[in-house]
Amino acid sequence: MTTPLNIALIGFGAIGSAAAALLQQTPQVRLAAVVLADLSPASWMPETVEQLAQWAPEAELLDHVPTTGIDLVVEAAGHAAIHQHILAALQRGQACIVASMGALSEPGLAEELEEAARQGQTQVEFVSGAIGAVDALAAAKIGGLSSVRYTGRKPPLAWLGTPAERSVDLQSLDQAHTLFEGSAREAAAQFPKNANVAATISLAGLGMDATQVRLIADPNVTDNIHTVEAAGAFGSFELTMRNLPLEANPKTSAQTVYSLVRAIRNRVVHTVI
């Protein structure tokens, strides 16, 4: 590309700031705007001020996505940003990348996004995030899938701030404990902050209601472990990924950031896989 790809990045928390740092290594990409819910520096964490100065020095700080001058809108701010910013951006023809896959557990939202992209004659891309083999799962869906199960296993303290605290003492847990077992839609409703992987697998495969999910707190592990088992007309596969947590947010895998940056870079490189 002869001119940079101008990006509007929604959100500058753990994922957004880490992605901005990595994108410094891609000169074909220009971070033109950072969209924040609160533009008052007095309310920012000290590290936010430092990171904005370091990783987004040329970016315009806004509370909305610019309607012109933006080639790609990237969401890394959470579920509310999809309703607040992404649907309108798609409708006016701006291509979008969505990282908050857990939002798709909301009935009808995936269809709303598709319709908005159709109206704007553009495309919305959902990133694979913390999980792999999404391409294999989506390909298997064409031939016929019969079952998909996702198991998420994390250290007990990674489940702090979730409904797991009401069912087990995470601080003193000394053996693996199953926190949840049911459909991906039920998992997303009960554990919304941990719904991204299950939603990604569901979108690629059998959908939120037919995808089975099991969530486990395990004091014997230190990584976030994701396992996908799938079977169908294609045969079967089992994938296990051991992802290190993002330093700034232990509830998120570092792989999530790498997946988002890869999706952005794929827009500007000449060879894509």
C-alpha cells in the first residue's frame, strides 16, 4: 500500500493499548483516532496517559468514530461499543473488526451486524481471539458438524469477579472444580466476561445453543487452557491451547491481542494465511 490504512480504535484498555503498541511495527497502518468513553484526562489511570502518549501520539482522541478519513474501525472496548459505535459505522460503509465476541450471545445481534454491513456494502470481521482452529471448524461446518464442545480451564483467581465466587471459595480451592456446564448461550449469560471464546467457536460452528461449554477452576494450572472438540462428516479433531494471560488483565489471554493485530495487518500485507 502506498498510503497508510487509517484506523479508528475503540477502547484503549488492556487489549487496545497492547494492540496499539504492536501496530507501531507496521508502518502501513496509522492509528488516526482513539475512541474513548470518557475524554477527561482527570479520570484516566496514570498508565493510560503514558500509553496514549507513547503508542498513539498522532491519534485524535474522540468520543465517537469519525465519519470520514477512516478506512477501518477496530473495536476493543467491550460489548456496549458494538451498539454504540459499530452498527452505525457499518451502516455508513466503514469496514469493522470486532474483538468482543461475547456480545454475539445477545440474541439477534449477529444478524443485526450482518444487516448493517449489507446496508453499508462493507464487511464486519470477527477475530478468533484466544482460540485457534476456527478455520478448521468453519470449514467442517460446510461438510457437516454433529457436535462441538469447548472447555475453558483457568487458575481459580482468574475467575474472581465472576459468578464462580458464589459457588466456591476460589482463594482456598485445592482441586479442579467445574463451575459451569451447559450451552454457549447459557455460559455467556452467566459468565459474560469469559464468553468470547465460546462465542467465537459458536459462530464458526453450530451456534450458541448447540455448542456445549464447560468452565473449570483448576489450582493445578497457571495458564488459561482452551480445548475444542469437534466431530462430524469431516471426521473429528481436538485442539488444546495453553495461553498465557495478558499481564494487564489476567482474565484475557495475550493471544487475543495477537489475533486482533494479525487481523489488522492482514488488511495491508500482500500475502495472507
